[in-house]
Amino acid sequence: MFGKISFIILLIAFIALAIMFDWFGSRDLAEKGMDKASVAVEHLEETGDKVSKVIETINEKEK
């Protein structure tokens, strides 16, 4: 158990160092990943807004 946790911590530390010092072009990869995550969040926001509008419409029709 402790070995798995320490491995994960070491892996995260290595990834952080790789981004800090731009080893293996990791900054570009991190930026691309963040861009994709941003797009995913925007898509989820839009979907949530649409669902909220549908729920509001249903609630208004029931009244």
C-alpha cells in the first residue's frame, strides 16, 4: 500500500519537474491537455445550461 502511494507521489513530482524544466517537450503536451480540458468544461457547461432550461420549461408547464 505504502509503495503504491509513494510511487504515485514520485510520478507526480517527476511530471511537475518535467513541465518546469520542459523535459521531453512536456510544456507543449501540458498546454494541449489543458486546452482539451477547457473545451470539455465548456461543453459540459453548455449541456448543463440546456438541461436546466428543459427542466424549467417542464416545471412551468406543470404549473
